[in-house]
Amino acid sequence: MNKITLLSATLIGCFLFSTQLFAQEDKLNVSGNIQGTFQTSKENTSIGSSDVPEKVLMNAFSNLRLNYKNLTLGMRFEYYNPPILGIDKSYEGEGISYLFANYKIKDFDFTVGNFYDQFGSGLIFRSYEERDLGYDNAMKGVHIKYQPKDGIQIKGFVGKQRLFWDLGPGYVRGIDGEINLNSAFDIKKKMPNIDLGASLVSRYQENTNSLYNITENTHAYSLRMNSSYKGVNLEVEYTGKSQDPSSQNDFKLNEGKALLINTSYSTKGFGASLSVKHLDNFDFRSDREATGQNLLVNFNPALTRINTYALATFFPYATQNSGETGMMAEINYKVSKKTPVIGGMYITANYSNSYKVKAVATDSISTTNDDKNFVIVKESVDLFSRAQNADGSDYKLFEEFYIEGSKKINKKLKLTAGYMYTLYNTKLNTGISTNNGDIIYANFGVVEAKYKLKKRQTLRMELQHLATTQVHSDSEGNWAQALIEYSKKGYFVAFQDLYNYGHSTNKVHYPTISAGFTNGVTKVSATYGQQRAGIFCIGGVCRTVPASDGLTLTITSTF
């Protein structure tokens, strides 16, 4: 019996023994969930999908949690044999990936083993998982929280990050403090609610690079303030980072900084928000040689709208940790019912952009290794500065404008119409190639209708169109999409077809049929058909999804 199997059996035995031991006192609580995703795919030369030699791919996991008084034990077993398409092959295998013990006593909270946490908005530290993307940077170590009084919390940790079935080489340490002034000082008057916070995170990694004299300790600090009063909210966070030469910044000696400002206002029938962001050399990892999404200590959010319509997701923007500056603004408005024709309509308008920052070289160091000369550069970047193209215009990475109107026509029919314009720079947004210059311009439109047939029975239809300058051997030109979905309480069935009619040589259909049902705490869904290759993103974190032609079945349940 191998070590993983032996450990699994031991832990499961402990859980079962604990259940029998404490069940008579009715003080033991056992909970958890289980999920399995099965996938098949066959070769289809028209869409570029390959045959799966294993015939069936599978991702599965189960969380088990036991709570008795102040003690909580938890574990997660994962199974990837092999992982479904688009999930990194390094996950292949099975075992206990997450294991912890948590104990709470008075004002203290102790955790040993694996844990997730976030400081502030995540600019300085965020440990989390996004299962649909195959992303998990769980910490393994010690985590402590202390709440000396209402409104004040201090927490700290030390540990290493998960890297597939192993741990990254660097040690990550952090401490965070937060105070709510209103609670801490018992302010009962009608005053703004104010939260202040500060964080410090450091990474230690031994320097094994003979070429560069790299500091082994890198630290970052963060200051933040959140305030709300009536319908107005304001969040500001500034983060700085010491020199962190790495493979992601060509081993430059720059210090890093990040600024995130979120503000919003809402009242009856109206809401508005504005977010501004600046990132400069803020790729922070527990391994300076890591690439892709591996071993990120922090999380840099993408200030873009989260699109749900199929064709609107073709050009998703991913945060450029090396440097970007941009903004996002959104307005939501409900038209007065007394207004002719459009009375009662909900209108949403969103605009976002991102620019490459302007870096100015301030110093350089020459070094020699193996008779080769290397130059290490130090640069300076001003807040909100923008790099320029050769013609003097700002170097734009991304721009998007979206407007949508939704109106309930009568008790049974609701209509939605939307339009989106996108500018997409292919040089830095990976995964898309073009033979028509660096910039892709896209125009998207959608019309959606929801019709209530009977009580708890709905028919939904979509028509979408995407006009684009994209020129790519797999997916060039314009697209059209049609969808029809029937849903009843606990059930749904849908048919969708994406048609790449603008392709010059290969006008391809991507039909799929989906169905699912919910029975108590168990959900089952299945999709059969063809999936285009592309980029799938959630919150600015992306993964490339290859083309597939087959069945995907997902089962989830909780207990």
C-alpha cells in the first residue's frame, strides 16, 4: 500500500471512529461535498479536436469536514486520471491535497495544515482555488487569527504554496491587521463606517542563480481604507514591493507598486461605480522562476466586465502583472414606468480600458558569466503613466464598451438586447494570433427572450452575432450563435449552435445539446457536442481550452 493510500485510509478511519465516539452525545457534525466531471472527446479535423487515447478523462474531488465543539478537522481528496481537457497535465494522479486541523478558543483561531486566506483586496496576498480553471495555490503551514475586541482583528501565517502535487520552494510569511473604527470605539452616531487595514508579506527563497546576485528575501506592504456612508462606498488600497528580479520581469531591479481605487453610489433606481488601477512590476510569486499562473502570492484583478454570453467571451482580458494602468466605469438605471415605450426598462452601461505603463530606465548593472556580458536594468514608472506607440498615441492593451437594455413586456415575456465593442491587443493578451496587425476590433450584439409558459416553466432564446477583424487559421472572421432552452423546476434542456460563417475556407458549426436536473442536494448536468478552442477566464485568471468533440458529464452533491 503506497503512502497516499495508507494516509487516506488512516484519516477516513479516524473520521469514522470519531463519528461513532461522539454520535451518542449529538455534538458531532460531519459535512462535506463531492463532485465528479467526466469527459470524452474524439478526433474532428474540422474543429481541430484530437482523439483522447484514454477514452474517458476525469476530475473528481471530495471534501470532508468534522466539527466537534471548538475543533474542526478537514480534508479533500482529489482524483485526476487523467485531467479533463484544458486542465494542466501536472495534476494527473490522486491523493489528499488539502488537510487541516482548526481550533478556536476565546479570541484565538489556530489552523495547522492547509488553509486559504486573503489580505484586503488580495493585491498583496490571496490564497484560493478556482476549480473550473484548475487553479489552486493553497497554503500549507500555520495560520493564526486573534480578535482582542469587537472591530479589531490580527492574523498571520507562515508556509509554502501548493504546486500541483508538490510545494513551491519559497517560504511565504504574512501578517495583517484590520480595525473597524465604529465598532472599536463604539461610535453610535450616524457617521461613515470606516475600516482601516495594513499588511506585510514576505517571501524567502534561496538564490541558486549564479549569474544574478539576487536578494533571497522579498517583502511587500499594503495600506488600505474602506468607507461607506448611506449610498456611497469608497475603497482604496496601495501596495509596495521591494526588488524582486525574476523570470517574469527579465530579472530587472525594479521595485513594484499597485494602487486600486473602487468607488460606488447607489440609490433607488440608479447605481454607478468607478474603479481605477495601476500595476507596476507586481508579479509576486513564491518561486522567482515560476511561469503562467503557478505560485502566485497575490491576485491582481482585471477591471473588466464579466461576460456570460458565449460570443462575448471570445476576447477576455487578462491582467498584465508586469505593468498596466486602467479603469472601469458602470451605470445601472431603471427607467420610470411613466416613460413611453421604454418605461420600466433596466439599462446597464459599462466601459473599461487598460494601457501599458511607461517605464524609464534609471540604472543598469553589467555582469559577466561564461564570457558573456549581461546587463541588469532598473526602471522607474510614475503612477498612471502610459507608454506610447511610435506615432505618439497611448499604447492601449484593451478597451471594451457594453450597453444592455432589459424590459418585461408583460407577465410572461421579458426581452433583453445588448451591444459590445472590444479592442484587443494580441501582443500581450496570449492565446490569440492574427495576420491583420496587433489589434483586433470586435462588435458583438445579442437579443434574448424569456417566455413563461406555465408556473415554473420557462422558454429562453438567444441570438448572438460577433463581427471581428480577427484572422486566425482556426477561427477567423464573423460568428453567429443561436440557443433555445427549456427549464422547469429542477430540470433544463438546451440546444446551442455557434457558426463560424466568416471563415474563408472552413465555415464550421459547433452544435451542443445540454441537459440537467437537481434532486435534493444532488445536481447532474451533461453537454454533448463540439467545443471551440479558446481562452476561458474567471476574474482575470485564464486558461487555454483546446477544441473537443464529445460528452462532458458533471455530478455534484453535498452532505
